[in-house]
Amino acid sequence: MLRKDVSLEGIRRSDKADRILTHPLIGPLGMLAVLYLMFQATFILGEYPMAWLETGFGALAALVETVLSDGLLRSLIVSGVISGVGGVLGFAPLILIMFFLLSFLEDLGYMARVAYMLDRVFRVFGLHGGSVMPFIISGGIPGGCAVPGVMAARTLRSPKERLATILTASFMPCGAKVPVYLLLIGAFHPSQGGAILLGVTLASWAAALFVAKLLRSTVIKGASSPFIMELPPYRLPRFYGLCLHTWERVWQYIRKAGTVILAISILLWAAMTFPGLPGDKLDGFEAMRAEAAVRAEAAPATVNLENRLAAIDNMEAEEALRNSLAGRLGVALESVSGLAGFDWRVNIALIGGLAAKEVVVSTLGTAYSLGEVDPEESLPLTEKLASDPAFSGLTAISLIIFTILYAPCFVTVVAMAKETSWKWAGFAAVFNTALGFALSVLVYQVGTRVF
């Protein structure tokens, strides 16, 4: 018996549309075109709202700077809360637009066609067509979450296909990774945002498939099982339903930024603030200021005292950050991470990303905020990265590759352990990180020699 909202004529129209949309050649090309248009629309429509939010958070930081006197409380609010959480919330307009367009495709019935088309590809890599939905839920179409994606793999009957799906689902560009990609794309290639984000999405799928093939050929050997799927008819989505689904996802993003990300940002702020500089180094910077004042008094035409004092302040702030607990750890890892182009600031951010991937953005915001002391010249984080001589476009590519592959967030690791075992969850964390670092080093080293 047909449902009331699905007529026989509607099913016929769906069948006719599927002859084109699921065609072996036209279908995949159309799918790539749809994704590209979705990403491009996200960047174009979200450009101004994101700029407004960045300006608003900058104005809020400047207001706090004028209201509170210099000290730990002001540093906590400006660098720990506003720069950390604000850096994540600044991408909310892009997340909202992307989720709205994704909800449209889901309610339209197109996502089921995507799963159907990808089944042909998945078989080549030793996966089941049913693995498509866990991948999509995990962020195969950017904006998902690996935790429900891992849980969705329960529908797979083959234990080995299920295990391979669980171990690779975290490669997808989930809603936590998307702000990292948006930050790096916005810093170095904002005019090509849609094309690059599509490339990152395809690279994430490719990484999941090739790693799955590697696992299915080595530690998880076994035959593939058949795939059967019923395609629902196309339906025109209702605007109220789209808004409701979009708001639910965006609210989860905002709530996470205001709770988990806030707590981690404060902890990382403390780690990047204490223990502070020892007395002899503080005395050294005071001596530099005194010397600058004497030179300015002796030759006021050639020495700009204000600029010189600001430079000394920035030197002191950066030295204090390097001397902090997090800074020391980041510097200690720099001899190894430098092979992939990661400096000590990026190291701190990636360590924080083990808890939640959005923390990479908030930690970079805090690190660069603590390193600059002039609020009137504060720049958006994208511009700070672009103007940092230690952070290049090649570094951004290397960091994107590492973010795609390295250890899942802590909650996802727990979900993996519940669905499989702690042995396999630990394997995913270690193996993914090692693979991600190896590929990042390869790309960065080859890139520095070629370009």
C-alpha cells in the first residue's frame, strides 16, 4: 500500500529521474557537480555573516580590554574565551548554510542515490554498500559526526566489513573538522573555497577507501557480502522541516562550543599561560624598554619609542607563551613535527584536537592572541595565519592531510571501543596518527623541494 504523500505518478517520475541521476557515468559526475555547488554556495553566502561575527568578537575583545585592567582575568576572557570559543563560533554561518543544503538533499531523497552509486566503488575496496551510510553520517557530506557513524555500522552483517567501516569512518570531514578546513582555506585560498573543500571531501573518501582496502587485505581479510537497497521516491522538502533539521545540528555545534570547547579552551589557556617567565627574563625585557626610552630621548627623530615598546611587548608575550607548560611541550615536539611543517603553536593545537577537533581552531586562536598584545591591531585568525612567515600554504596542505587522518576525538575512540574493543580503538588512534604524520611529512618535504 502506498503512503499518502507518495503517489504512483510520483514513483514513476522518480524512476525516470533515476535513469539519469544514477546512470553509471552521468550519475557520479552529477553528484560531484551537486557537491561543488553546495560548497561554493556555502562560501559565497557565508562570507559576509562570518565577517560580521569576526568583527563582533574583535569589538567584544577590545571592549573587555578597555574595561578590565591588565592581568590574568583579562587574559582569560580575551585570549581563553573570546579568541578560543569565538574562533569556533565564527564559522557558525558557514555551518548553518552547509547543514541547510545537506538537509535539503537528504529530505529530497538524493542521499539514498549517493549510497546506491557508491556501492559499485565500495566493492572494489572490500567494503559493503551499506558502509556508505555510516560514512555519510560520519561526515561523508561534510557536517556529520563520527560517533553516530560508528554506531550506524551495526547494520552491517559481516563482522569484518563492519570492523573496517568503523576503523575508517573517522576519516570523513565531520562537523568538528570542517571549521579547521574552513580556517585553513580561508587563510590561503578563500576565492577557491568551494573547489578546495570539495577536494578535501574527496581526499577524505579516498583515504577511507584505500585504508579500508589495506586493512581488508592484511589484518581484516574476508569476502565481501551482497548489497540490497530500496530507493525511496523523490519528495519536495518542506521549508519548516529543513529549518528544524538545520537548527538542531547548528544548535549542537553552538552548544558544544559553549560547553566542551569552552572548558577545553580555558584549560589550554591555563597551560599556555603558566608558569610565566622567570624573574631574570622579566628584568631583561624591562632593561630593553629602559634602553629604548634612553635612545628615543637621545635621538627622537630616528627612534619611534611607541613602535619599539610594542615590539618588545610582543617579544615578551611570545617568550612567555613558549615558556608555558603547553609551549614547552609544543617546542619539544617541534624537532619531529617540523618535518611536516608544524611549529610549536600547531603542535599545541593538534594535542588539544585529540579531545575535540574544533579545539584546533580555538587553540590556534588562543595561541596567536597570547602572542600579540595590541588589541587595536588585532586581526581575524585567518589573516594572522596568512601573515605568519612560519605558516605557509604548503603547511596548510600538510595540516589538512594530518587532520583528515590522525587519531579520532576521544568520544569517537570510546564509541569505537564499545562497538569493537579497546584493542581496535587503540589501533585506530595509533595507526591513523602514524599514517597521517607519514603522509604529511612526505607532502611537505616533497613540496618544499619542488616549490
